[in-house]
Amino acid sequence: MAEPPVPTDLTGRLRSLTQARIALARTGQSLTTGALLDFELAHARARDAVHARLDVDALRAAIPGRALVVVRSRADDRTTYLQRPDLGRLLDRGDAARLAPAGAALAIVIGDGLSAIAVQRHAAPLVEALVARLADWSIAPIVVAHHARVALGDEIGAALGVDLVVMLIGERPGLSAPDSLGAYLTWAPRRGRRDSERNCVSNIRPPHGLGYRAAADRIGWLAERARAIRLTGVDLKDESPPAADLPRLPGDR
């Protein structure tokens, strides 16, 4: 099958690269019917992503050979989670008692966040790439957290007694990206850490965002640098090599 022709105009080239809505057609003062329906579909997908529930059994099956510990935040249900972000940052008291120091240097926490769909699609292959990239790190049992905010990883990491926690979490859906996964790294995790004390690798969602291997390489670089300087956040600048699998404009060399 022949490859589609490479667009020569700038708008066409940008459209071939991104899912963002660029130069939408109009009829009078309104969008065309097709553009409006596409927008409403994207909005519905974003809402679905926010309210979706993570299938832990499917996630466990996708990560064979790794022990998974399932916990939850103090937000009892999805509605409470969305209305009370503070409860999503705190570990359920009963689950906190189930976590103990694991004698490991690094913890990987998988949180549903604001897009369980992102976690369902991308967490397992990213974990596989991360474990391979972080082969010289001792890794605690993987923790899966329901109704989780980013800071929940700090309390989990402290309970496990690790030096570094990597929180993989579904990011807030956009109207063209309902399945974006983020990775947040925090050195010396403990409750009360500020966002300025962690690093983020965002938009992990191949083929439209960062690929699994590229994301694992960037996270691995940040982890190694954090171990060297014993810090993350604003004091750790991401100077990792550019990712090789980022999308490029058609015709670029």
C-alpha cells in the first residue's frame, strides 16, 4: 500500500503531527457539523476517562512476575475523590498498616489519578521498560493505588522506606489526549513534600506522545542524577538526551 503524500503546506504538516485542533473549518460564525461532533466526542471521552475505574486484575495480568500491593487513598469513592483532592493525597489508615520497609531503594507506585484509562493502556509496558532501565536499583513490590493524587506516592514511599519513589499516574484528560500517563519522581519521599520537590515526565502515550523506552530512559536518567545529588525538584534539571521516538513533522530529516 502506497504511503500517503507528505503535506507541503504548514497547516497540513502540523495536522499530520498532532491531534490538536488546528485551523478548523467554519460555516458562518460556527464550526462545521463534523468539527462540532468531533469536539463533543472528545469531551465525552475525557469525561469517561475521569470517571473510569482501574481494572487491577487486568493490570496484574499485564505485569507477570511482579508482586502487586493494592491500596487506596482516604477518598472512599470517585465523587469524593473529585471533590476532595486532599483526601486523595492521604493513604487509607488500614492500608498504611499493611506497608512496611521493603529493604529497597526505589518504589514504583501506579495510581489511577484522573485517567484510569491512561494507566490501563500504558502502565504495564512502561513498568516493563522501567524495570529493564533501572536494573541496578533494588525495587520494592509495586503498589497500585485507587483514587490517588500524585502526593499519595510520598506517603507510600515513606512507608516502604525507599530513597526514591516513581509515581505513575493518569493525567488530567485533554480534549485530544484522554489517556496521557505521567511519571513523578520524589527523592526521600514523605508526607508534606511540595510539588517543587519532584520531577515530572509527562505525556507518556505512544504513538502520539512519549514512547515507553524514551520515557524509561528519561526517568532512569533523572533517577540516577537524583541518587547522585540526593535531590529532586527544582534543584534537579532535566538534561537527559533528547528522546529518539518523539513524533516529527513529515518530511523532516
